[in-house]
Amino acid sequence: MPTVIVDGREIEIGADERLNCIEAARRAGTEIPHYCWHPGLSVVASCRMCLIEVGSRDAETGKISMVPKLVPGCQTPAKDGTVIVTQSSTVIESRARVEEALLIDHPIDCPICDKAGECLLQDYHFEHGKAERRADILPFTSKKRDVGPTVTLFADRCIMCTRCVRFTREVSGTGELMVNSRGSKEEIDIFPGYPLDNKLSGNVVDLCPVGALGDKDFLYQQRVWFLKRDEGVCGGCSAGCSIHVEHNQDTVYRLKPRENQHVNKWWICDEGRYGWHHLHDPQRLVEPTHRQSGQSLPTEWSHVVSELRANLNAAVSTGGRLGVAVSPMLTVEEAWMLCTLAREIDPQALLAVGHVPSRGEDESFPGGFTIRGEKCPNRVGVEHVIAAFDPTVPKWESLLESVEAGRCSAVWITAAYPPAGSRPAAESEPWIDEATAARVARLCEQTGTCLVVQDLFESPLSAHATWLLPAAGFAERSGTWVNHAQWAQHFERAIRPPSGVWPEGRLFWNMLGRRGLYDPAAIRREAAAASTALAALAEDLPSVGLDLRLQQLATT
């Protein structure tokens, strides 16, 4: 195996791996500071922060010969016999000088900068910079301007790493950003008449190592050291991007991409990035209601657990079937419990995949990222679950046909669909159209069918529900989602739902008579024992939350 020596420590790398010195040093537990380099972008070696000493070791004699000058670690490949020195006095002095040069004209406005607390310029200064400033502190001036609908540019904070420029050219392929002027006057800017307005534009804020690019949605909202960070999965489309949910006191403040080379690499789209505001929408359903004698009255969850099951049992006893729409917004564990509950109530219950929202076609970008037209995160997972109960895997249309034919004496429709994009619920089209909702409601009223609707917001269907139950949002539930490519990802809830809302898993757990608190891991084991296709979910997945065996089982 090829061997690289990092500060005297030997590490092995793959024979076919193409690593630079920064990546090789990370294998040895050493972080080489850098600004301009990013693994998802081309290499420009412009910041010079990653300068290191490099040499090679002769395979036969073992003699080491060093290159007589410092080289950029980002641009230097690590091969068999490469020797990397990251802590020599020459390297340390070089880093200090680079830091000093960057700070000569940089405004010292950390107290009002949104990047404070997660700024590489701050971190590297304390770790690698000089102890004292030798230049005069200049009067503070702010060159602030909008470069697009979601991003603000603070030009005087920019260190010209050009990550953002390369992103718009290589990943989004839109090329709105450029370097304007030359030398000490150069600045990042947009081409006249072409604002930064692509569907991946928010990623430039994540890429910026300093406070030059600010997210308008997050600007001045919260100090980053107050935020708590949880690993999650975006529920905006069937890509199922890995994300970090950053929140404080049960309030989400921003979503950021989490690296996952199998799913979304380093990026997320703006629709997913800003698609969390509905979690705190004042129009959300926050208490269960029960319609009796034409009146919908609030009820307690303890009554829902007992009375809802009794109502469904009574409806099924008249000779009809229980029809259940299993929403693709539910986790695998929630879907499994709902199907199990339905079959306990009615062994012949019709289990159908709920409405699958879709908007347009898949949209791919030059950097390999794709926004999926299917706007739900777990259709594949729900289909796997239903297949364990009914190999035909009925769809939403099958449930509607059964309702129209009068074969269902009880219907349970789970939804939990967020508003389209990042728009408020009041400005977004409901997930079910007026005509379909009216048809379902009319047939249910004519036949006396018990209609249960579980949703985030009121819809044309909720007004006719016998039982209207609030649902949980993507950051408020725990479980597993399986994306369009069969990748399964576990996640835990980041925030608690609004007061008065039970997540679906908790309700199903209690209606099944399970003791203790809802335990998604126990449900995964139960589902894995009963379903070959779900067997891989029983084991603990890695931190990135992936298991290739689920994909292999689904395609064989």
C-alpha cells in the first residue's frame, strides 16, 4: 500500500486514491489551515495559508529529500513516499505572515459580524497568527450591498478566496459572480443585470470562510454560539439531503448542508434551505378535534387514543373496510406502526401510499446536484413498508376508487405535507384540490364513513373530518427516511413540536398499547424481523446514516 509520512507519522492510502496533502494530513489527524481550497471545487491555491514543507522518501535507500521551498498543500498531490511537514518554524512563520496580511485591511467588526463564532479568520488568527498587530487599525467602513434575493455582500470583509465565484461556475453553472478590478481594488461582484438568483445560491454563504457573504434569512437573528446543532434529513423532495438543523429554544433558525457523498455531496438547494418556516407558522393545527352532531370540538389526546380506535372498530363492524393513506412524509417506523394498527383494527384494511406531491421535472446542475420533482422524502420507504402487508402496494388513486365505490366504512388519511417551497401556508396551494376533497367528503358523509385527517394545516379535506389531528414537521419527528435512490437515513428530532401536538409516532405507539416512550429503534427491529426488504434497518447505521444493503435488496 502507498505510504505517506505526515510529521514523522506514516499513514497508508489507497492505491487508486487521489489525495492532496491537506487530505492526507487529515488522515493522520493533522489539520492544515486553508481558505480557498474546498473538496467540491477546483484548486486555485491563491490564499497561501496551506503552505507546507514537502519532500519524498526513496523506496530503496529510505533517504528523504525535501523541496527547497514551501508549497501549497491543496495543490500538491500525496503519493507513495511523500513526506509532509506541517509544524516546522518556517511553516509556522509563513502562516503568521499570511494571517497578518489578510488582517491589514480587514475591518475589525467582529461584534456585529454574523460570522463571529464560526469564522476561519478568527480561528486561524488565534491558532496561527501573530501575538500583536503591527499595522494601524483603520476607521471602520462598511461596503454592504445586495447581490441577490437571499444573499448580502459585505465587500470589505472579503479575503478573495473566490470559493463563491467557482461555485457559481462549476456547481450551479450560472456564473453570476465574478472578480471585479485588480490588485488591492479587486472585489467580488455580480455581472450587471444578473443577480445571484439561482436555486443553489445559499451555498455560497456556507462556502464563505469569513463574514463577506451573509444569508438575509439568518442575518442578525441569532448568535451562532447559542445555536444547538442536530443531524437531520431535508423533507423537501425525494433527494433526502443530509442537513444540520440549527436551533435554539425549540425554534429553528437555519438549515445547513451536511456532507454526504452518496446523497447531496456538500450542497442543498434554496427550497430546502429556507423550507423550514412552516414549522413556526401560526396557522398550524395544534390540537385534535372530534366532530360530533355537526360540531368540531377540541379533545384530549388521551381520548383520541381510546375513542378513535373504538370509532374505527365500530365503523368496520358494519361490514366495510378501513382505508388508510400512508403519507410519504411519515418515517418508516411511523408507517409500520400505522399499517400494523390498521391491520389490527381490520385484517383486510386497504393500505395505500398517500398522495405523492410533485412539481415539475428533476433539475440537475453541472456539479452533480439534482433537485427532485417528487416533493416528499419517503415514498420508497413507505412502499417497502406497505409491500410487507400487501405486495400489490396500492396507490393513492386506489384508495380514492375504493371510497367512491363505497367499500370503505372508515378512512384514515395521513398528510403532513409542508407548504410549497418556503412560502407561508396561507399563500401556498393545499396538497389536495377542492374537487377531490369535496368528492371524498361527500361520499364519506353519504355513507356515514368515519374520516380521519392528520395534517399540519387545514385543507379542503380537513373541514369534513370526523377526527382532525395535528401532525409533526420534519424537524419534530424521529425515524428513518429512504430516498429515491434507496439510501436509508436515520435521524432524531431536533425540536419539540408546538404545545398540544403529538408526533404521529407517539400516537400510533400509544394506540397500539405499547408501554413506555415511543422508541423508533424498537420499531425498526420489529419491522426488520417481519420484512426482508427492511432487514437492513435493524442495525445501527453509520453517522452519515447510510446502508447500501437496503438498495441491494430493493433491486434484486
